[in-house]
Amino acid sequence: MSREWCELLYQELRLITKKTMNNNYKCESLGKVKKLAYIVTLDNMLKSYDNLEQQDEDAVAKSGSSVSILTDAIIKKLTNLVNSERTLTCRNVLIANYDTMTNPQYWLGHKLLADLPKTDSDALQKKIRQMVDLMAELAMKIFQLGESHSDAFFKKLMKSYEASQHTPYEIWKSRQYRLTLKKYKQYQAELTADILNLGIMDYDEEATDEERAAVRLDLLRMEMSHDKKLSDNFIDAAAKLRRYSYWEGNKFMIDYPLAKQYLYRIFDKLSNDLRIALYYYNVQMNQIHEDMDKLNQEAPTASANISPATSQEAKIRSFFNQQDEHTQQVLLREAMGSLMGATDQTGKAIFWQKQHWMGVYLVLRDRLGMRCPQKRFADFAPKITPENCQENLKIGQTTMTNFSKIVVEDKPYFEMKHNPFEEVCNTLWDIIFKQILTKI
């Protein structure tokens, strides 16, 4: 059985390699590399030999000869690629497990190399090292082609994915009763989380402890719906993405010159579904940012955006501070009851976790001038908590502990570039504003 296998292997590899030894071989024929997958074939054949029982000298010699011929063919192909001016069009020769196969020890540990006579084994090892060196040289040539080549590659790719139907974002947008910056930011955050969950950053260098520590998952959670699922390695993926991204106001921006070069290097490893998801991520982020810009150009009309300097707010603040402590607490308890019963346009509760008390504190501090120290707010909050408040929403002694880590901007919440409790703050202030407005 083993002799028959060696004979079949010998004949098969002779047929495969016969064409490649032709002196007229040119780079234009490289489409065949992907079909014949010579490097993968070599890998599979050596692995198959590893599983065979001990061979006689003739079988070992034939196997060694076949592998040697195939290695010569691979070396010829790689040499043509390295020397070709059309390397950009021949990038598919870089197989998915390229990093493993450019490690000499991966190849030199196979059983066949130990079974061959020393002279033959040394000769084959020399060829394998040459093959590995050529693969590494080819990689350096392709990966260092620069921004213009990666940009051209992705422009061509994007055209192949152009969709005639509306994007998921456009469909979502058409179903919204009222579009706000908060909703745009939520869609932006969840869209980015989705592409990270799919593993787009799996092939980048491992994140350092410092990079991981810089990921503010708590703030990101504030942007997304509370039931949004994240992958187990999400923090690692987010840390890697930070290398290729930056913030422009409320817009999460991808540094495309850098990102394209990363994606160009690993593109062959991505599934077709992930490539399509990548295309839609790019298109939808552009659509979101266009809508954010339009929203920013519109004059603010909601009461939540009223400046503290306006006379109307001054009257409300003055009215509140003229009341005795008991009246203030009754008023705030009623407002908290309305807040805890409020929902967004999708029907989800706006106040759904204990940390949202931090948003309540911001409103009382910045809008009503309450002088209760942040560290003592946990003692004050029960006085304005509705009697029917769910136990899991009542403030605890440790709820405000991480306030300074979560609310990082030392300014009134309505002047913050990023307020993690924006929806809670705006909703509560709108409730209090209307509540007091009816009394003055």
C-alpha cells in the first residue's frame, strides 16, 4: 500500500511539475499557481508521508525525488515573481498560512528529510531554505509597495462590491421617527463593534498591555444598546483598531492610508463575507458622517441644548433654589419617576443601570447648581428615588466610585465633546425644565 502511494505521488508530481520546468515560463502564467497550489501540495504531501509506516529505500528515493522536483518548480515560480515588474497582480501566491510556511523549521521537521540519505536530505533542505527565503523576499516586495498600490487595489475592489440596493443604514434611518446625534453615535459604535466581532483585526500584531488599558469599554458600552453582544477578544480587537483610527468631534474616523496597507497585507486571509462586510462598513460610516455634519449645521431647538446664560433657564434655576429642601426633593423625585419610565424611539428604557445616576448628578450640578459633593451624592440620591424604583436601579455606595474615570471632561455636561450619559442628561433636564416651567 505504501509503495503504491509513493508511486502515485511520484507520477502525480512529475505531471504537475513538467510544465513549470519549461524555459518559456512567464509571470503571465501565474494564474495557474492558485489553481495548482504547489506550495500547499508540497505541504500536504510531506504531511501524508509523515503518517506512513517505514518505507524501503526505493520508496523513500522516489518520494524524495518527487518532492525535490516540486520544490524546484516552486523555486522557479517564486523567482519569477520576485523578479517580475507585475508583482502587484501576482499577490495570490501568498497563501493564507503564509506566516507558518515561511518558517524553515516548519518544513525541516518532516519525516522524509530524516529518512533520506544524508546527501539527498542536505540537498533537499538547502532547496527548502531557498524556497522559504524567496517567499519572504516576495512578501517584502509586495507589502512594501506603498500607499498608492494599496489604494489602487482597494479602488478596484470597491467597484466589484458596489451595491444597487440601499444599505442597512439607509433602511434603519428610514424607520426612525426622530433622528438625533445620540442615535447616529449609537449606530456608528455598533457598526464598528460588528466589524470587530467578525475578526477584521485578528491578523494584526498582538495588542500590548498599554494598548489594552487605553480601550474605554465602559464608554463604548454607553454608546451602544445595553444588550449588544461583543466577542470574547473584543478589547484586543479594539486596541488594534486604535492604531488605524482617530476622532473628529463625534465622528469615529479610519486613517485609510494606514488601514489600507494593513488590509492589503492580510486581504487573502479574509473570507468573502468579511470582505463584503468591510465594504458595507466603509459605505455606511461615510453615510453616517454626512448625516452628522448635516445635523451639526442645523440650529439647536431642543430645550436640552439651551445655554445656561438664557433668561428662561436662569428663571428655572432661580425658582428651584428658592424652594426649601423638602420641596426640592419632592420635585426631583417626581422627575426621577418620569425618567425611569422614559423610553427611546425603539422602546428601550433610557435609565436602565445604576451608573446612570452619574448623569443625574451632572444635571443637578450643571443645570440647577446643586452643591452636593460628588462623593456624597450616593447619600443624597435615595432621597429623590421613587418608591417604586426597581432594586437594581437604586444607587449604591460604590456607584459613583469611578465617576472621574468615566466622566473625563472637567466642564458642564452640555459643553462636553463626549458625554457618556448624554441621553440620560438631556431627558432628565427636559423633564425638569417642563416641570418647573408650569410653576413659574
